Amino acid sequence: MRFHYNGMQVNKEDSMQRNGMRLWLARALIFVVFFFNVDCAVEFLVSPGLYAPGFELTGAPGEGMIRGMGVLFLMWNVPYAVALWNPVRQRVSLWQAVMMQFIGLVGETLLLLTLEPGHAVLRGSVERFIRFDGFGLVCLLLAVFLTRGMQSNTVGGE
């Protein structure tokens, strides 16, 4: 079947195939962010003693704090998982993930700017989160771009 798009004749099957490829590329981008977020959460839960010093925390209170961050990371990733399932049908979840990533990036940047001198280790930890959240934001925005204008019936009815 052929239809016209912006004055060009387009084969509907070709369009559906391109949309399917764009959908899977968007999923791959979301998966990268989701995977590293969940990996970080699991690491914080399983080995908090390895990470507490990077936040200038020590002992049982420091480990408890890191475990708490791991739990929060898992909670925060619910919209990412839903968007990963189908970023076209679950567009709201994709936008929620974008906003959460953006808030993380802005918040961490403000945190870095307010750190007093003499906290090089903590500064390094925050800078790593900033780099990751910046990369994640780019990935998620690319996923939004790739899925723009798609309707769930044009991506194989997944």
C-alpha cells in the first residue's frame, strides 16, 4: 500500500519497517540508561562499604546511607522500565524518565557548585554522576526524537 507523506509517495510497509527500527534503537538507548542505573543501585545495595568513602561517609551509618541510595535508584527506575517496554505507547513514562534525568543532572550540578573546597573525593563522586546523567539525558532525548510522531499501530502493534 502506498500513501503520500510531505508530497512523496511512500510504501506503508517500508514506513512500518523504518518505524520498527527506530523503535528498537530507542529501546536500546533507554536500555543503556536503565541498565547502568540499576547496576549502580545493585552495587550500592550489595557493597555499600565500597562506595561510602566516595561520599565521605563511614561505618554503619555510611553504609546505610548508600544502601538507601540504592533503594532510591531502584524506585526511580520504574518509569525507565515502563518506557523501555514500549516508548511509543508509554510516551508519558519516557518523558518522566527524561525529566528525572534532567532533575538529577541539575541537582548534582548545583550540589557540586555548593561544595566547599577540600572535598576532592566527594567532588569526584558527584562529577561522575553528572557525567553519567548528562550522557543518560542525551540517550533519552534521542529516544524521544526517534519515536516522535509514531503511533502504536505503526510499530507492529507491540
